[in-house]
Amino acid sequence: MRRRSILPAIKKLGHQVFTTHELSLASGRSLSVVTQSLNNLVREGVVIKIRRGVWAEEGIGAISPYAVIPYLFPAHRAYVSFISALHIYGIIEQIPLVTTVASTAHAGIIKTKIGTFYVHHITPSFFCGFGWYKGSGSFLIAEPEKALVDSLYISAYKGKRFGRFPELRFPKTFSFKKVKEWINKIPSPNTRKYVRKQLKEVHAAK
């Protein structure tokens, strides 16, 4: 397969980030042939290898780390939350150095060519309160209130530093009533109690 003959199949996919499997189906070529062709395009600077089996086309604008998230967990859903979501909503001005993600997958750190992702495990029964981002890009993100509760929730397991924030600026649309409703849905009574205590500190710091 010639090096550039796979480019029409990449264009056919219609999105900047894609997997080897997607491109194999679109091109009708085997995974091994597609992988070899993509590695050639990487050497030419046409394609970026984000991580194993995940690629992105260069030259059509900056690649957002958020666009990569759906490809990080093939067997799990994930959504932007915690500090990253609070920054997107303008509640935290400081730009996070990493992208913070909630998932039912195991917690961990994923480093890619596009950015570093901190993955925090959320119990399946509390994996809710998110939807598609309404701005540019296509990714799942927590509601503002749920992003705050997620941060306080994870601090119960990861240490108090996860419940400490830079200056918070809540918009008029932010609902602390909804925050309390989310806290009431936390499965663990001890965690609910801890998060309520942390919320009082957030209120005191306003």
C-alpha cells in the first residue's frame, strides 16, 4: 500500500482523531497494513501517533486534549470533571496543567503526545451528572455543580489537597441547591458526611 494512498480513507472518517481499527474498516485494509502506512505518515509529519492504536491528522488545527478522551478508554465511558471542568466553566481561572477525567475505569495517569490525563475512578452508581459539551469540540463534561461535588468526593479518597482550590468564582447560574442534591446521591454515608464538611469550607472561602 503506497504511503499516501490511505489519506482518502482518513478524510472519509470525518474526524481528526481516529483509531487503527476505524481506519482499517474505512479503507478495507488489514490492521497491519494500515499501521505500517500510518507509521510512514508519522515520519512525514502528516499524522501524529497519540498512543498505541490512536492517531490524529496534523495540519487541520490544534488537537484538543478533550478530543482524545473518548479514545482513552475503549471499554469505559469518561467525562471531563474536577479542576478541568471548573476551568472550562470559568469557575477557576487558572489553567490546569493536566486534564482531569472521571471514569469507571481504574484510576491512573495517561501520558500522550497531546497531553497528560489524570483519571479518577468514580463508582458506577455515582457516574452521572454529565452531558455533551455545548461549545466547540465533542466530549462529555460534568455539569458545573457535579464537577465541584466530584472534586470534593475524590478528596475523601485521595487526600485533602484534591478539595483545595484556587480562587473560585461562581456564576449566578451556579446552584448550590443542586450541589447539595448531588451530595445526597453519594452512595457512602461517610463520604457524604465528609463532602458536606468540605462544602462548608468552600462556602466560607467565598
